[in-house]
Amino acid sequence: MRHIPETSLWIGNAGDLRAPHVLYEVEVEIIIDLADNEPIPSLPRDLVYCRIPLSDDAGNPPWRLDLAVRTVVQGLEANRRCLVCCSAGMSRSVAVGAAALAEVGSVSFEAALKRIAEVGPCDVSPALALSIQSQLRGD
């Protein structure tokens, strides 16, 4: 799990959801789980947990992409500590996190991706990135 400096955004993977004590240590309040191939974790009841399953390809329904990004945006705008996670924490979570940072910070998707990449490994699926970018533009 890695924190994006000067934001309330954290990027993580499915393994992070198996260690709730770590979530409490960093004071995560909202979890947005994008994994479509992981079991639903057993988490403490006081954590807000949203599961919006996405795939790494271009086959995601636009409404799910929008829901994922908007959920993170609302958490960030409310200054709540948000953990966005997927299976490995390098594609779906990074792409949705970058889209939310772009919306909140009025920067480009590419600039937001670069900011996240400065903190840790990223391997965003090109098809997913294109889908999210077209969603941001309202295509």
C-alpha cells in the first residue's frame, strides 16, 4: 500500500485487505475495491467498503468506470483517506486513482498517472487507460 503525497489517496492491492490492522494504522476510511477476480474480503464493520469490479480490458461498462472514479472523487473531496485497490495494485487502482486525481486537481490524466508512478510501480493496461480517458472527456 502506498500513499500519494499531498492527497488522501492510497493505492493498494488485494493483499492489503487481508491485514485490517494496517488499514487502521494509516487511518484508511474508505476502500474502493476494483478487483473482479478476488474474493470479497472480511473487513471490520466500521470501514466503508465499495466493490466495483473492473477488468483490465476495454470491456467495462461506462457506468462502472464512472461510478468507480466518482466514488474516489467524492472521498477525496471530503478529505477522507481512500484506499483504491485491485488484484496487484498496478493497473485498475492506478488508473482509477489517476482519473480521480485528475478530476479533483484539474490536471491531465497523464500528469496524475505520472504522480502515482513516482510513488511506486505501475503497469496500467492501455485499453483500460483509453476507456477511462474517454470517460473523462465524456466521449
